[in-house]
Amino acid sequence: MAGRPRDPDLERRLLAAAWSLLTSQGYDTLTLTQVATRAKAHRTDVYRRWSSKARLVTDALAEHLPPVSEVDTGSLRTDLRAFVDDLAASWSSPWIDGLVGLLADLRHDADADIAFRTMAERRGQPLVNAITRAVRRGEIRAAPDLFLAGDLLEGPLMHRRLFGRQPLTPDYLDAVAQSAHRMLTGTGVAT
């Protein structure tokens, strides 16, 4: 005897509900029950798909987080600046404060941790592509440590937003991109 047919857009509704709750309430207060209610679904619908809040939120981020643009301006310096702008849009969102709670939960949820890392790598691919183009154009002598390059761009934004509680101004974003460019090209330290 066949069961009730699965609702084809249920997962999409659940992810949209999780994103809506994340952006309106933050990670810490989001519950799987709230997600089910918001999506007009049953709690069991959520638990069948996601074993934890961290896994659900990671999938919601992967689905709804604004993408990092794939930009080829012809120059590493301006490619880095475009990349930083897209990162800043995410780090300036009010829901980002809850990211600390998600990161803490990832330590205890291997599946969510793997999914989060996969999403982060996918979001970092435009940077990898920009650096690869810069190497081909001769702007960079040798391929740098790509993880360090990403850390040089996103680390300051995260620190300024979460710990310094400061806005990500255009001048600050210029300085971050310029500093990373100087390190990658070996043209000296930013002043």
C-alpha cells in the first residue's frame, strides 16, 4: 500500500521558512518546530530531512545566501574589490550575529560541518578563479595559498563586524582589498 505522495516543493518551503526565520530572528532562537509551522508542514517533515538545526541552517544558507559574483574585470585588484563587496553584503546582514551559534554547533555535527565547508568552498570559487586568471596574466608570480588569500579578505570583515561591531565602509573594504592585493602580488605592505 503506497503512502501519501511527497509534496514536491516541501523542501523548498522548509528551506525558505528556515531562511526567513534566520534573517528575522537569528540562529539562536530558530527552532525546527518554528520552521515546520512557518512552512505549513509537520515537524516530522523537518526531522526526516535534517537531523539538526545546524544542518538545516547550513542548507538554508547554501540555498538562499546571496551568491558571490564571478567577476572578471581584467585586473586582480578590481576582482578582489568586487569579491570583497559581495562578502561585505553578507557580513553586513543583521542575521550574521547568529553565525557564531551555528559555528559552535558545527563542532558537534559532522554532517553539518561538511555541508558548511562545502558551501564555503563553493562561495570561494570566484576568488580561486580570479587568482588563477591573475597568475595567467602574470600579475602573480606563483599560485598563493588560496586559503590564506580567502582569509585575508573575509577575516577582517568577520572580525570588524562580529568583534569590533563596526560598519563595513567603502574605505575599509578598499583597504582590505588593497592589502590582500599587495600581499598576493608581493608589492609590499599596505600603509
